[in-house]
Amino acid sequence: MSESTPEPTSETTPVEPPKGEPTPDPKKPTRTRGQKWRRRTIVVLATIILCAVAVRALVPLLLPTVMRKVASSYGLTADYDQLDFSVLGGDVGFWNLRFTPTEGGEPILTIGYCRGSVSTMGLLRGRIDVDRAEAENAEVTVERLPDGSIPLLARFLPPAAQGAVDTAAATQPTNIPLEPPFSIKALRLQHARARLVDGAVAPTTDVRFFLSLILSDVGSPDVPTQFSIQLNSPELLGALYVDGSATARDRLVNADLSLRMIGLNLQPLRTYLAAFGLTPTASDLTAHAKGKLTMTPAGGATVKPGQPVSAVAIKLDLNDIDLVADSASAAAVKRVSIDIPTAAPGEVRVKEIVVDGVRAYAWRDARGRPGFAGIALGADATPVVKIDEPPSPTPAPAPLASGFPILELESLLVRDVKLEFNDYSLPESPAIALQVSKIALSKISTDPAHAGIPATLEVHATSKGLAESINVTGDISAATPIKSIDLKAGVYGIDGSAIDPYLKPLGITRAIQNGTFVAHLVSTIEPKADGSLVAGIKLSDVRLSDDNNEWFAFPSVDIDDVRIAADAKRIRFGSIEVKGPALGVARSSDGAITAVGFTYDPKTAQPTPARPAAATTSEPATQPAAAPLSLPVVEIGKLTWSDFGFNVYDAMSEPAVSFSLVEVKLEVADLTLDPKATDVNPGTIHAALASPKNIERLEI
């Protein structure tokens, strides 16, 4: 008989847990899987935040140390009054930041306040990534001492001994960076001041500049860099605005800019211009221009990031260039285009330079000084330069190093040029205009591989009142050891009416009508290792004529083996051979003399009026007495002059006189002209001439 199964009851008997396991507390709630992951996420985020805060906390500790280390490499110390650091925002601010020479003295650069947001992760990657940077009231002073030195530049320029270049290193590819190793999303520089003090001239020059700069998105891979520069100077410049944008990515640089200058005053630069024999006449120069620049690896090569770029290709376009001086147009250029396929430390090869639409206006003032763009040729007084120590003697020029870069220009084209000259020193104020339709220069190179290829020159112009056509063609060789030039000039349809106002006060009138002038010039020059020069020149086929007369004819002048010493104190002419000219002179019954296409009448000549003196506001500085003129010693090995023809007709005499000189010949050998010597070799001289019906033969 089997046992019966017990019936289930309504109450369940609790199950005992296995031995060794904790007994769960029925009062404590159990965590779900989501709650556990949420707790873990909070812990991870808190750890990350604490690490980020810890890393950022290193910035105010490391930044001053690094900044002082960089400043010390330039002989400077970096100090500040207060540093402010935002742990959460990452901004670092400095109050009264100063850079002072280590030897003491006044700070050379002070910044009232600067603040920036620096990416810590960028620093860990070896980059400087600045989200925003601001600086206000920066001030720098640049001073030139009375001895001519500039201490500030001496801190940043390496000594000459450090300028030597290792030949082996020079042959290695040079990494030309096209992408900056930093990024600045926004930079603002406000109320920056620069002061330039030059104590080496009298009076001392003291000029101030004020600068504001806005820069954004530098190094951004997606947004072009924008920049805006504003510069002004109370003494020198009303305002200068430079605005533009640029991109630099994938080894490609594109930049667009516009420039506008207002109120440039040249008067504070009077002392410096006087050193070059120039005088400023304008106090308000205005200019504007637009441009575009493109840079890529040369040859269109694909360069991987980090791979060195040994050469770049550059294209530059400048448009709408305009210059105005004291509300009068001075110059304008419609377009300048420069194409450089290869630019490297060792070579610059220019494919094409095109200059189009040039307008320039020059003048001569009431004092007779020519000028252009607010600058006159001729200084009011010699500038006084205060140098404590006498300058060291200028060393002899050293020969160019073998590593001098190769320069090559395949084509230079200038077209549509109009040059206008106004003369305000004469009552009639004549205007002379020269229109150049084309200036072409090609195949200029210093590459020894192209030494045998001469450059070609071609010029075509016209000038109303001077000549209908002006043409110049020829070849130029500059890369060969013996430099040479071979030019042919032709001027056709010579009128000359534009120069009548200059001739009239002198009593000269034009006799030439629809004239022609031609000439051929060949010249060579050979620089020697000791600094001397050996040259030669030949001028041939020179002729001036018109429809009715041949006014002047010069077959040739050949000067060979000219040796000029390095100090230019001795010049020797190996041989000089002159043939011609054929010249005619006639005097009319009223006393007017006609020769070479012009007629001189002494009765109509006018006295030269006195020019107005320059206005002076102070006593002129006492200048040292000028050194006596030192003439070089001239030696002539051989001089031959033949085929000279001279015809004279004098209608004023009673009866009229007509005579001519023929068979004129002059020979000079071994002649020395030394103004300082008392006993020099006079050489030998032989002269001969004949005059039909007057002198059969005369020899000396």
C-alpha cells in the first residue's frame, strides 16, 4: 500500500537559503541594472572632471615659467603685477605685463592687460590652440642711439658669426611651412603704441604709432582667417587700413587683402630724404590697392602632411593701385600680375610679370626742381648726422658667394603707360606726355646654364609734341663673365614743339621738321676679381635728318680696352677711334646761326629770371667745407680721329663767306693727364687738315 501525497496548503513554507550565503534583508531595496550603470557613469565623469581641473591647474604654474624662459633667450625678463586664471573657463589674464632687459633699465615692451583662452589638450599635442586672445595698451619703444646702433634689434638679430651656413645642410630640402603650427580663432589688439626715437640725426626724430588689430580663425580648417589692421601716427600718418582674409590648408595658401592709406605726411622724414638729395613737398599722401596671393608646392606636387616642401609656387595679383599727393593724382596702376613657378632658398624663377595701365605724373616746381609723388629732387640743406664715433672705413665689396640664389625672369611686359610732366617754373607751364604702348623684356637669368642666351628688350612709345614714334630694340647679356648690351634706337616724326617754351627764352627756334634720329650702341663690361672694370663702347650710325636736310651724321665712335681702377682714381683708354661727324653751320644775314636742326638768334634771347629762394624757418646748420674735387688720372693709349667734315656758310659777311674743312685727322699716343703731377709723359700728337680754296694742307 502506497503513501498518499499531502495536499497543498494555503501557507507556503519558507525555503531555507543555501549554507554560506548572506541572508537578504527584506527591508533593504535591491538596485536595478540601470541604477548601477548610472552610478558608474557619475563616478567616471567626476574622475574626468577632476583630472581636467588638475591639468588646467598646471597652466598658471607652467605658463609664467615658460614665458620667462623664452624672454631670457632674448636677454629680457618677464614680470607682471597680477595673474588671473579661470579653472573652468581656462582663461589666463595678465595685468601690467613687462619685458625688461636683464641688465636693467626701462621696459622695452609693456602690455597693460592681456587675456587668452588656451587649449590644454592642444599643448599636450605640441600645438598652441588659442580660442580667444585679447591685449590692450601694449607699448614698445625703439631707439637709435647717437652712435647709430639700435639696441632692440641687437637682441633679436643673431651676430654675424652665427650667419654662416653649413654647406652640407644647405643642400638638404628646406621645409617651407605653408600651414601654421598653431591656431588662433580670435585675436584682438587694441590701443597698442609704438614710439620710434632716432638720436643719430639732428633734430632728433620722435614719432608715435597707434595700432589696433583684429584677427580671427587662424589655422581653422573650415573658416578663412580674417584680419583687420588699423595704424595711425599723430606726426606721420592719418590712417592706414589693411583688411583681408586667408586660408592655409592642404599645403595651399590663398590670401585676399585691401589697403587704404590716408594722410601720409612726409615732412617728418625731411632729414632722411635729404641724405638722398630729396625734399618732401607733400603733407597729405593717399593710396589704396587690392591684392590676391596664392602659394602652393612647386610643380603641383602632392605633399603629405609633415613632408618637407623644398620650393613653392607663388602667384600675386595687385589691382587698382592709386596714389594721390595733396589732392593731385601722382600715380595709378590698373593691374600687376606676378607668376613665380619656383621660389626656393637657392633659386627664384619668375615666369611672367605683367604691368598694365600705368599712369604717372611728374613736375618741376617754381624753383626748377623736378619731383614726383610729393618728393622733389634737391635737398634744402645737408642733413646733420650725429655719430659719436667716426664710422669705420667701408670695406671693399666682397665677391658674391657661390651660393647666391639663381634669379630668372622669363618675361616682363609693361603696356598702356602714360607719363605726364608739367613744368611750373615757366610762364607757359608746358605739359609733355609720353605714351608707352609696350615695354617687353624677356629671358633674364643669372643661371650659368643659360649664360649664352641674351635677354631681349623691346620698347614702343609715342609723344605728342616730341615724336610720332620712339622704338628701342636690342639684346642684353648679364649672366656671362663679360656683360654686354646691344641696342638700336629709332625716333621718327620728330616735331619738338613741346620743348619750344624751353628754347624760346634762350633765343633758339627749331629748324627741324618731321625729323628722324637713329643710332646703334654696343657696350661691354667685365668685372675683375680685384674690383676693377674692363669696358668697351661703340656708338655707330648716328644720324639726324628731316625731309630737307641731313643735320648731323656720325659714322662711329669706338672706345676699346677701357680699364677703371677699383678706387676710380685711374682710368686708361686703350684705344679711341672716331670717324666723323659731318656737320654744317650757317649764319643768316640777320646774325642767326643754324646748326644741328636748330637756329640761335642772340637778339631774341631773354635774360634768365631769378628763381625764388627756398623758405627757411631757422638758421642753416654750419656745414664743413667741401673737400676739393679730386680728378682721376687719365691715360690714353691711342686716339685716332678721322673723316671729320665741317661746312660753314656766313651770309652776314660782305660778301658771303663759304668754307669747309676736309681731311681732318688727329692722332694721339701715350698721353697721360694727371692734374697733380708736374712731370708726366706728354705723349705724341699729330694733327692735319685741309680747306679747299683756303688751306691746301696743315700739319702739326
